[in-house]
Amino acid sequence: MQRLLLAVALAFAAPSAAPAQPPPPEIAQVLPTVDRIFADWQLDVHAPGLVYGIVANGRLVHVGTRGVQDLVARRPVTADSLFRIASMTKAFTALSILRLRDEGRLSLDAAAETYVPEMRAWRYPVSDWPRIRVRDLLSHSAGFVTDDPWGDRQQPLPEAEFTAILRRGVPFTRAPGTAFEYSNFGYALLGRIVENVSGMPYRTYVETSVLRPLGMDSSGYEVREAPEERRAIGYRWENAAWREEPEMAHGAFGAMGGLQTSANDYARWVAFLLSAWPARDGDETGPARRASVRELAQGLNFPALATRPGRTGAAACRQAAAYGMGMRVAQDCDVGLTLAHGGGYPGYGSYVLLLPEHGIGIFAFSNRTYAGPAAAVWDAAIALHRAGALRGRPLAPSDALASAYAAAGAVYRSGDIAAAGDLLAMNMLMDRSRENWRAELRRLRGETGQCDTGAPINPTGDLSGAFSWRCEHGRLEGQLLLAPTDPPRIQALRLSIP
């Protein structure tokens, strides 16, 4: 039963930080700014409680808590308080689908009706519309209409009623595979696919195959199974008073937004996702393959320009964004590749931002209806960036690139492209004669003098890289590109004075 609570002056607790180990110095110096960002956000949105965390190098390095998880008992929020994270659940559903794919039990390009028999009788409005694929459901391009906030209230829908809906069929808003349109209904369908293919209830599959292997022992889909003293109660602010939102049981729409978790548990998920970058040799120790985790970042189609959330967004260059699989994927001009997702739910708001190129993730949960902390999370990320705390994971040059780079140094020192010997690809002297190369190298050497060609190259892949040489009279910038031959040879060497 809902109970109406009078508005009270909340005695918000100061941020607390209790990571297992202290944060790296470059992050520690920014934490006062980060804590202030989240304190201001909580004040501005009038949220009863808030928890936020930073994961770096595979561990939770900072966790902040503010306010209370329950306005009646006035229990303070802790890193073990349990919040519904709403649509951030979708990434767990997507990874479960990929896990079943890896086991050979389903195909992303198969028609969804292959795994949901009730869909086989659906009538599509136009004869040339394709059947909905599993992949379309993952990327919100199945042709269903956007269903926020209707979908949020379907969380406890019994499975039998969902089956009845599927048998009747649903209306389309457009042809499948022609546009992105966010659909909670589509992710409920994915939950049914997980259930039908795995042979067990959706929640059981995720809890046993993903959550427990990661040590997320406090997380789950049925909130009533968790100790009451640890649960963050969800509220909305209405008519100048707090009203407790209904406590929704797990049901057919759990796959779109029903997970309950804590900061300590969720940090394990974030660390696992980030561990998939970069691609490398080594044992697979997580609940899904690293390559499959990286598929979450594959924006399938329908890219768009977007303004970055937060106070810096208006002045920043716009992002190129698309929906991947349970994650919004964007390239940001300051922090590079990002995976993010918000969660809006009756009683809760949440947000996560992953920076795979830096090994850092930031997340936050609140217990006010639709109070999504995207702006605060992004402001915290940009604060880390401006303080120099986001350091890209260095890539070691491949043997082929290292050999080619050494040859590039010999070319510059000798003033002759022939110094690269048999490491030149067949196009090099066709695109530019040896005499022309000599003239160009003579010009560069005349302007910059001798250069330190021993400076490291920055790989952009196993067969390409960029470098910067300090010289007697300035600096020389360079790029190196190898050909797709065996062995790889130099197909382009570009040198320029900045």
C-alpha cells in the first residue's frame, strides 16, 4: 500500500568513501570536485538518497553516499543499499542473449518468432516488411512505438498475460529495421527469448549465469527477497509531499528494467565490462566472452548527433551516437569511446558511463522517480578529464610496427628512403620517386635538424601509428601505415612540421 509522507527537512549525510583500496593519486585529487558535483545534483533534484561510484583499473576506488534510503526509518544510504536500476538492466539482458548465441543456442539474425512461437501468427501491415530479428530487438529497431512511461508500469505483468498479448499481436509504428525507437516491450520479448532458449525463467538465468559468477550476491530481480533494512525505498515528490511508489514484483517485463543492486555489487559488473578492453590473449574468466562484451559497443545503425549531458555539453563538440546492445554508444571529442545508459523508473533514477579507452566507469543511483543523474555523472567524468586523470591505456607496438618504425628513423637519419630496404611496400616508390624522397627529406632536415628518432611510437592499431620527434630546431610529426601483406610492409610514411 502506498503511504503519503509529509515533506520533511532531510538531514543529508556527508559523502562517505569506503573503497577496498585508496584511489590512484590522479583520481584522488579530483574527488572533492566529484563529491561537490553529486552533492549539488542531489540538492537540485531533491532526491532523498544517492549513491555513486568510480571504478578504475578493475576495482571500486571511490563510493559516495548521501541522504537516506527510507524516509520513515531514516536509514542512511550506504554502498550496500539496494536500488532498482531500471533500464540499466537492459545490458544484462543483452549480454545474456549474446551468451546464448555464443553457446550456439540462438542466432541474432534469426527471426524472433523462431524462439517466441506466439509471434509467428503476427500480421505485418505491409507485405514487404521483414520479420523482426533478434538483432532488431537488441537495437530498438523492431518497429515498436516508444513506450516510456507505459512500459515502466508493466514490470509485474504476469507471464500468462504477456503470452496473451503476444498471441493477439501488437501494433507497429514503422517497418522493422528502418529506424531507432526505444522499446521496453522489445526487451521484454528478449527476456522471453532468454527463457525459452535457456529452459529456465529469465531471472534465474541471469542470476545464475551472470550475477552470481561475478559475485553480485545481493543483486536480483525480486525486491521482496532482499532484507528490508537494506532496500532503498522509491519515492516521488507530489503535492509538496513524498509519496512512496508501488513496490513492483518481478514479472514479464523484468528484462527491460527490474534489476535491484547495490553500489558494491554493481561495481563488479562495471569492472567486468571494462575488462573486455583491449582485445588480448589470455584466459576467459568472466561469465561471457570478452569479444561478446565488446559487441555491446557496436552501434548497429541509425547514428545521430547528440549534445553531451551535463554543464559542459552546450560548449562541447557534439557526439556521434547510436544504440548498441543494451548500451548507448557515442564518440566524445574529449573522452573518446563511451558506453552509457540511464534508468528511469517509478521511485528511482540511475545512470552509468563507461570509458573503455581509460578503464574507468562512473555510476550513480537515486531513489526519486525518474531522477536520472546523467548530468552529474558526465560532469564528474569531464572533471577527471580536465585534471588529467583519464589516461588512455597504452598499446604496445606490434613487432611489425616496431620494425617499420625503426626503418622510418633510419630513413630520416640517412636522408634516403632506400634505408628502409625490403620493408617498403611495392607502392612506395611508385607513389613517390626515390629522388623526390631525397629532396623532401633534405628540406625537412634543413628546417628541423637532427631529431630524436628513438621516441616511442603511439600505435593506433597493429599496423599503424603516430609519432612525434623532438629535433634541434623544433618538432617533426609523423604517421606510419603498413600494408595488409605478409609480412606487413610500409605503404605510407608521412612527415610534417607542425
